[in-house]
Amino acid sequence: MGLVGERGMRRGVYLTVGAIEHAQRDIAKPWPAAAFWKYMARLVDTGVVKVAKEHGELGEEWGLRVARAGGGIVGTRERRVRAAAEWMQKYVTCREGVWEVKIGQLDSMVQDLTRGESSGRARVTRQEIYCAVMVIAAEKKATVQVRMLGKGGAKREWRQEWEEWMVQEKWFGAGEARKVMDAAGLQIKDMEREILTVIEGGAGYYGATDGLLQEVNRVVTIDRESHNLGELRGREHPEITAEFCRKGKQTVVEMAMSRGKVHRREVVGLWFSASCGPWSTGNGLGKSKGVGKGPHAGQEVEPEELQAVDAMIESVDKFERKGKGGNRYFIENVAWGGLKDHPPMKAAFGEGSRHGAREGIVMGCAYGLKHQGPYRFWTNLTEEEWMPRVAEDYCVHCREGTQHEEVMIPGVGDHRSRPTLPGYTMEAARNRVPPPLAASVARGFLKAHETRWKKKRRRQDQE
Ligand SMILES: [Zn+2]
């Protein structure tokens, strides 16, 4: 190995990726390539050789690149586990040291990590990533939602598949592999059966998720980024992190369904919280009191915010039309925000629904908020399926015309505090939909869903 760039002998030999490839091409030619990479792998794994960038520091990523270049022989188990763990650190919610990997996240991880760097060479495989995650789960560092169906929805014996794969690839001996899969099994949330699902868009703050989950088994959250919810919950990562824009032919909702492996008939409804930033008169609080951005305050909305809102409108609209009257949605926005005046919104859904609510506004205080928390909503739930609570029936302040305990935008001389939720950040507290409200909407979704499939079954029976 005289040819290759050596650095810092004291800490082992540092080889650049280029040098390794060069060595394989020119010096090790008589060797079969696989044997060469296997040899290199052993050197890297035992720490004799470390992989360096062309000019600069040693990087883990570069070690992985050698692994990829080596047709998956190099590094093997440890490298895959490390790559999976690194990915999870970035994109998966962690509570008390345990990652909660959701179906959509598992799928994204596989997509990201198996993306080959150059064609023609063997890549990291899907199976390797699944098994790496199983190793992490076996160490009780992750709970994992798994949904592995075969062709035509047939049950796949994936646990056994992975166990056999681990043995075959020499990750573990037979007995050990069994132990790993048994231990991992305790952390696996198998989702093979049909599940009642709500897709929640704009869920970065986990706004309606808790409430929806009181009624349905699964909420697939999709948002543009993750948010810190505060010390009580830590950083919450949406199941699907994506820009809100159409991907090829897929709308945002369709993307959430395919990445989250949601079957069409499992979706009982859509919940969308329109980004309250630019559409809220309260935006900018703390910087310039009471002065908002957005159309309501006569200012332009950021182009990317507009694009996100338009992508939401398009995807909800398409979802509704495809359902032929059966697909339900619920969109909420702060009551006095500018969304109702946004022309594409008006064209698709009007200025908001009524359902007997005064001015089409639902009051959060009717659902337990300490401030009035007015929401404007757009929904195709019928009044038989869902009706909002009347604030005067549920809130003493609304009934008697007295001040609520808290206030979203304090006026001059108003010393009431803004909405708070112990253990949560102010942003999270403000963005949280009262769980009883979200739960009541989810019950409406379920009613509509039940009627729809009952009707369909009846029709099928008659045919
Ligand atoms: Zn009230």
C-alpha cells in the first residue's frame, strides 16, 4: 500500500477514497474486486485503515462511501447500524432515549440510505437498513412501526425473512439472529390489519394529533419541518417531512399516503392546519406588538408560504373530488387570518363553513382553552356528522361577557398572559388545537366513513 496517501501514522493509516479506488484499479487488478474490497473492509473494520476525504478531515460519511463502493462488503453490520442511527437522530422523535420510528419514517430512511452514489456498483440494500433498525430495536433504543405486506396484500413472513438474511450475510450466527429478532419483536408495532387513519397536514407542532388519536388508530403527520414542543415532549418530528408542493403527479396527500403506506379505504379524513404564520394577524408578536404580516395586514405573503397553501388546497380538493362525496376533510385557520380572502381558497372551499356557528367561528374555549381561541374552519362534514359546541353553553366568560383568563393578543394595558401550556413552548401552546375539538371532528370522520362503507357493502351484497 505504498502508493496511497498516508496521514498521521500514530492514529492508523489514513487513506483517501480516491487512493483506495486507484489501488483497486491499478495494483490489485489480478485480485477479484470482491476479494479486494473484502480485504479493505477488514482493514477498515479493525481500525488499521481509516478513510479520509481527499483533502481534509476524516469523515464517517466517507467510510460509508467505501462501504458502498465495496459492494456492501465493507463495514457491514456496524456501518449500517451507525448510518441508520445517524439518520434517526435527525428525523425521528426520541423520548427518554427511545426513538419512535413510524412507517413513513422507516420508508424515508430506506430511500435515503439506499440511494446509490454511482450506478453499476452494488448499493446499500433495503434489507440491510431494515435489519440495522432491528438491531437498534433489539437494544431497546427504538420502537418501530412496521407494515410489510406482500403482493395483493398477502401477509409476508418478514420477521423470518430478516432473521434468515442476518444469518446468510453473516451479521449474526443462527442462535444470535433469533435472539436479536425476538428482542426486536418487543419493540415492533406491527400494523398489518386495517387501520383507521387521519392524515394531518401542517402538523409540525402536533397541533391536532393528540385529539385525533383519541378516536382513530393512526394519524399520519406531514409537515415541512420538525418543531421543538418544549421540555415535556421534546422535538417532535412529523412522520413525513416534505415541502408542500406537488411531486410529479402526486399531491401532498397522495405523497403522504404512499410514503406512509396508507391504503385508500383506511383514510377516514384529512385534517389540515393552515400555516398560521403569514395568515395570522397575531404574527410578529413580540417584535412589533400587534402588527401582523400577511394579506390581512396589507403585506405580501412569502412565495413559499403561498406555494404551500396552494398545494394544500389542491390536494384537499382532489381528495374530495375523488371520493365522490365520501371523502371528508377539515381545514382550520386562526379566525381572523387572511386565508378566507385568498382567491384559490375561496374558489375551492368558499369563505368557511357554518354548521350553526356564529360567523362560522368555532371557539376554542368551548373545548377547554383558557383564551377564546377562535378558529375558522372549512369542512364537508355534514351537520349530522359533526356540529361545533356553542361557546355560550360551555364557557362562562362567553356567556357572561367577561374576560377570558388568557388572551392571544393583549391590547394596551391588558395584563393577561398569552396562551400557555405547562411544559410546552409558547409556539406549541399557541398551535395546539384543544384535543376535545380534534376528537369531535374525528368522530365525525368515523361516522361518515362507517356510513360510506356500510352502503358500499350493502350494494355489493345486493349485486
Ligand atoms: Zn369563551
